[in-house]
Amino acid sequence: MPRIDERTIDGVARLARLRLTPEERVRYARELEAILAWAESLQAIDTSGVPPHSASAAVALREDVPQDCLPRDAALGPAPDPADGLFRVPRILPG
């Protein structure tokens, strides 16, 4: 029995703000089911002999030493429309 039903697809579509056709709902249900099956297959892999690994362990760290800041004029230099020492950007929210 599939774990992904119409209700699940409708919920995911609503969260993603998608309007799906009936054909898309069927296709996405099939695709999500395949993704879950693949993820489940990963759970079956025996990793008991694999030591834990941290990507950050391989990164060389430097001392955190305070340095001079970038001068304001240098930071604002490439800005297309600076104003009063600030970056001016287009309004994206209704005002």
C-alpha cells in the first residue's frame, strides 16, 4: 500500500503553493513514493564499522583576530544607488 496518498500530495502542494493537475498529482505521488523507498533503502546499509566523520575536522582554522573594517566608501562604491551612507534597494513589501 502506498504511503503517499492524495491528502499528502495536496498538503505538500499547498505548502509549496502549487496548483496540480490530476495527472501531476499522480506523477508526484509516484515520485515521492520512490524517494521514500530510496531513503528507506539507505537505512538498511550496515554502517556499524564506519567511524564518524566531520567535514569541519578537515578544515584548517585560523585565529579569530579583529581587523580593520572595510571603509564605508569602498563598500558602497559598487552599489548602484547608495543614499546617506546606506545601500538603497528596491521596495519589495507594500508600504
